[in-house]
Amino acid sequence: MPENVLFKSVVETLASDPQVKLSNWFGFPCAKLDDKPFAALYDENLVVKLGQSRVQKMLKAKEGRKFDPSGMGRPMNEWVVIAAPESMAKQRWLELAEEAKSFVASLS
């Protein structure tokens, strides 16, 4: 289980759904739906899979940043990095993780 208290709280809430499994993805703690990752902890930030159009809207609104785990200018287009907000952090991260879960479920 991740040591980040905020992420741990979010994934514990998500894990109340029996379809959600806690795992690792590229060495990062994550939540998966049907073995597909939808939320992960990366450098103490939340990373979620929301689809390319939603990610572009979030980037434009400066609500997140590109997820480039390799650091080589090859961002994963359907994923966005979200820093912990100063207030209502758990609610915000949980809302985004739930949105990511719904997005991944829609791909099946």
C-alpha cells in the first residue's frame, strides 16, 4: 500500500468496489479496473486516465500537467498528473479517480 496518506485514503475508498484492485503499474502504486490501471501515485501526485480530449481541457485550464514518466518528451496522451490541491484534496482526487474509473470502464 502506498505511503502517501491522501492517495492511500482515495484508493481505500475506491477498493470498496470489488472490481477495483490495488496493484502496481510501472512500479507505481495504482488502482486497476479489470486489470487496466486508471489511477496511480507518481512523485506524490495523482495520475489518472481520462482520455485525450478531457486531458487537453485540463491542461488548457492549468488543472494538471502532462504525464511523461520517461522524462523524454513522450507524454502519455490519455493521462494527466494532478498535484494535491490545498483544500478539499481527498474530495478532488477521489472525484478525478472516479471519473478515470468510469472512463476506463467505458473502454470495455
